[in-house]
Amino acid sequence: MTVSVVIHAFNEEAYIEPCLQSVDWADEIVIIDLGSTDGTVEICRRYTDRILTHPRVEVVELARAFGLEKATGDWTLVLDPDERVCGGLGEYLRSIAGRNNADACILPFETWMFGRRISHSGWAEDEHVRFFRTRKVTWPAVVHSVPQVDGPVLRVGREHGFIRHENYVSIAHFIDKLNRYTTQEAARLRAEGRRFHWLKLFYQPTKEFLHRYFMLGGWRSGIVGLILPLMMAFYVQVSYIKLWELYQREAQGKDGER
């Protein structure tokens, strides 16, 4: 069984090389470049000649299917440029690919933000489906969507390794991503038929903060445990503000048609 690694990238020269170094055990590395203007492509060429281009999209999920179509391995590992395979996980995944007891794997993640490991606020024991038989999975083109698996799924224990996610390196990095992600989040809310009410601008962010700070133990992590729930509450609030904007544009469009 052969293993492909698919990485989508846009202007990731500051993060992508450790990611590439961590998957040198794979049979194939496929880079889907979304129009980088920095040194991302040049760095990738040191590790693979399979560098393909895709039109720029705001969130990577919109280009996942394209990347999976280009993978030629029997199994595929999907990574973001700010993720690294650690602790012997690569060798263990190769052994899984040689078996016949699963079609996908839930992998353990270790999340780092602002230079430190995050153990609370919803990022403690994080895990995601990222390794699977290449033709057994579809990935919905929706922000923060998860792959849909056609077959049995195996959960990989942390004793076999993990994926380290360098999530946000600074507050500016968080805010930069926030603008892109909240646009797609608002679109998702609208597609689901969620209605806007001005009270939701207060209720939903407050609910998010209380859940992350108290229920998920953010208070255990000191000032970082306070900052992260506050920022995620802001993320939710901006998403609902953009949802309001979508409804306003729709209403103006209908008025213009009359």
C-alpha cells in the first residue's frame, strides 16, 4: 500500500518546511498551491515535484476535493502547512495502510498557540479524521467541515504519535484568519436557514465564552485560557454580524428587482 500526503498552501513560507520534513516517509507529497506570492512554492520544490495550482479560495475546505483527486496513493494523509507529524506517527500510519481493518483513521492532535501548548478551552484532546483510503472519502466544501467516510474508522491512540498543530502564532495571525473564516461561517449559517436577531449578537458570543472558559476549563490556563475564549466569542459575534449583512444584501436585491 502506498501513502500520499496532500497539503494545501497559500503564502506559507514561514510554516511549511517543518511540515514537509515531517512527512519524508511518504511515497508521494502533493502540494495544492492556491496562488502563493512568497517563497512557498520554492520551498516545496525541495521536497516534491508534484506541485499543482488551484484558484484562490478563502478557506481550504473549498479545495480539499481537488487535492484528493490528485493523490495517487492507496491511502492519503491530509495536512495543513502549520501541522507536523510527530512521535513516530508516520511509521504507524504506514503499518495501518498495510492492514485491512479500517478505511479511515481518527488521529490525535496537539495544539499550540502563541508559542505554548494549549490544554484547555476546547483544544485539549483534539482529534480529526485525516488519514484514509484515498477513494473512500469525500470532503464537503464548507468551512470547518469534516470528511465523510464510506467504511469503518479506526481511532489511533496517542502512544503511537500525534500531529502537532501550530495554530496561531500571534493575535494578528488569529485576526487575519478570523476575517476569512467568519465570512464562510456566515454563509454556512445562512445556508442552514439560521435567522438573525439582534439578541444573538450578545447571546451566542456569551454562550461561546462561558462554554470554553468554564465548561472546557479555560480558567485552568491562566491569561491564555481567558484570551482564547474571548477571541472565540468575538469570532462568533463577527459571524452573526456578517449573517445580518447577508440578509441585508438579499433584502436590498429583492427591493431592486421590484
